[in-house]
Amino acid sequence: MNAEDLTQEYGDEYPAAAVFEGVRMPLQRESRFLRSYESGDRGLWISRFMDGSASITAEELKRDWPSWTHELRMDFCNNCSWLGEQSDFADMLRFVMHHGDSANWSGVAISVALHLPRDEAFGMLLRALQVTDVGGNCANLSQAIAHTKHPEAEAALRQHLQDVWAHPTLWDDDPFTNWVAFDARTCIQHLMELGASPADFEGQVRKLSEHVCAGDREGCRDWLSKHYSWLK
């Protein structure tokens, strides 16, 4: 996309404001790689890589990364997917996977699955998943592993689900979401996307559907009801 495309998509005021689903949202914040729009409880986030108002090369990334704050690194990782057609994007992903932390890995995980050779992507993502704290940034990593369609992806995610299921805080209450339970729920979803049978996880899903945390009960129904009619 370019600036003209985004003007057609979000209205003539873009980038000062954006119209989305009939709601005008003024620009609230602009970072190096992102523009954020808000109106009431509505929000819209647009990567600046979409219209070319931000740019970067692999060499610039490698040079500048050590001096970047955590926030700027996350700004890049969460918005860089729009660089997919850039010839050095794969090198950027490799650099982040070798020099970033679990939050950075989560931000680029899907891009790694889509833009690196399958065996390389699977190996990188699996290593990242194995050293990331359960309930931390695992959900994007497990989703990306499923996206690789690697022959060993299902076995890797089944092992991860076992690790999550044994976590001591899995059944704790939370005012919003128990992130360990969220990790379990998303891992089950990704396993079924790989072709695993819903029957393999029905007992676990029943337990998750009765979780003490209301957010997790609702999430289980919203995410998994297409596989389990009794959740509807």
C-alpha cells in the first residue's frame, strides 16, 4: 500500500485522522513505526511501513538495535510485517530472533513462519518457545509454529500443552485473563488447525470452560465453540 491507498481507505484527512467503520478517529500518538487513532472506546493502529512514511534496511537495524529502547524494539517488531516484500526482510527476522528477547520474538513470530525457509523457521520458533516463560509470550510462538506446517510441529505443540497444563498458576483467578489458561486454549486451537482431533482435547477444554476466571470461560467459548457444539 501507499499513502494514496490509505487516503482512499481511511479518508482524506489521513494521516491527521482516520475513518474506520464509519467512525472518525483523530491521531492520538505517532511513534517511529506506528500511528494510533482513537475515538471513545474505538481504536485503530496503522503501521507506518504501510505507506512508506517509515523505512529501514537490515544494515540499519543491525547498526541501531543496540541503542534502541525496549519500547522502540517492540515498535519495530510489532509493525515490521509490512516489510515482507523487502529483499532483506528475512535477514531482519534472523537478526531479531538471534538478538531479541521473548517479547520481540512474539512480535515477529508469524513473519518468521511466513518468510523464512520452513525448517529454519521451525527451529528458531521452537527454540524460542522452549525458553519463553509459560503464560508470557507463548501464544504467538505456538501459532507461528503451527503456521510452518512442519512435520514436527504437532509433536512440539503437544509437548508445550503438557508443560502449560502442569503450570501451578493455570487455575488461578484473574480480573481479566489468566494468561497461562490463555496459552493452553490457544495451543489447543493451533493443534486442531494442524489437523489434530478435537476429541484429543475435549476433557481439557471442558475444564477450561469452567475456569474460575470469567474472561477465560468467555474466551474458551468464543475461540473453541466451532469445534465443540456443547460450548455454544
